[in-house]
Amino acid sequence: DGGITQSPKYLFRKEGQNVTLSCEQNLNHDAMYWYRQDPGQGLRLIYYSQIVNDFQKGDIAEGYSVSREKKESFPLTVTSAQKNPTAFYLCASSHTGASLNTEAFFGQGTRLTVV
Amino acid sequence: AQKVTQAQTEISVVEKEDVTLDCVYETRDTTYYLFWYKQPPSGELVFLIRRNSFDEQNEISGRYSWNFQKSTSSFNFTITASQVVDSAVYFCALRGRMDSSYKLIFGSGTRLLVRP
């Protein structure tokens, strides 16, 4: 079945460590996105990519990095520079972002906790 | 600037009651799309509906209906005869061409609790 797979579902990070969240899609979508969700808040955009080898910062990119070497994959690294990384992270994809009428499809999320 | 406001943080109803979730948006774009998503406890966002800025017809899908009013910049969502399975967080979202980024902008969500 087509869809978006995020792994792992739960992730624990020690202070000062970098961790990478995986996001893979087989929907043949050009655009991919990473969102962060905190309790009681909406989704905030971290990074997005509309094409392979290109990506743009979202509203809260500080402390995060991404790569887009393959169309299917858009991993997110949470670096030690991110001071408050505990949150729920959602990956999404859609047909090219320039198509306004296309909805985004979401993965099941990764819950990251700093211990 | 683009913005989506969902003023209702949490709503609690008894099963079979009707409930309306409010969504107010701001945009300077003349062409834009509005979306509603459902987030059940599992966490994944489920797409419910999209509506373009030129189509103000209301839409009904089973127990769900949507009321888009451009004059008040609102895109409200009504669940008729609510069920316990409707309990979830509901997000309204907007996509326009602002800065050519085509970003999907979300509201803060409304948590709906349907009690048996």
C-alpha cells in the first residue's frame, strides 16, 4: 500500500546528542514536509522540500537539519542546538507544493523525548 | 500574512449532539485552499476535505458538513449526531501562494471529546 512511513515511533535522546528521524514515502510525491507538534499547539513547519536536492526553512528551523537526496526520503536531524526538542514530529508529503489543491498526507509521527 | 485561528481549544459533547468547530483564516491571496484534518489518538493526521476560494457551496458528507463563508473568512465544520469515534483533535489549514512557498498553515486545533 502507498503511504508515508516514519520511524521510529518513539525515540529517546540524551542531552547533547544528535538524532535522526526517518521519513519515507512511496506516493511519488515531489514535496515533503516536517512539522513539530507541541501539546495544545498546532503544527509548526520546520523544513520543507519541493524537489530533490532542494529544501527551505520553515518557521522553526533552528536546531534542525534535513537532506533530500532521494525523492522518497526526507530525514530530519534534531541537533544538540535544539534546546527544547521534546515534541511530536510529523512528516508529510504532497504532489508539488505549487499545486494549491493538493492535500498533504501524513505519517504516524515520531514522539521524541529528551532524557 | 497567512493565519488560521481555531478559537475553541476543547469541546465536550454528549453522544448524538451536533457540534460545530470554528475556523477563521487570514490571507491576502485571492486564490487559496482550505483543508480540515482529523487527528485521532494514534497521532496520524487524516485528510477530511479541501475547498478552494472560488467555491462557496456548502458540502455534506454523511454526518459531516462544511460551511465556507468568504465574507467572514470562515470555514466551519459541523458533525451531526456525534459519536464517540469522532473524539479527536481537528485541524483547519490554509494553503496559498504567499511568497511562492505554497506552505500549508495550520490552526492550533480543537480537541473534541464525545462522551457516551
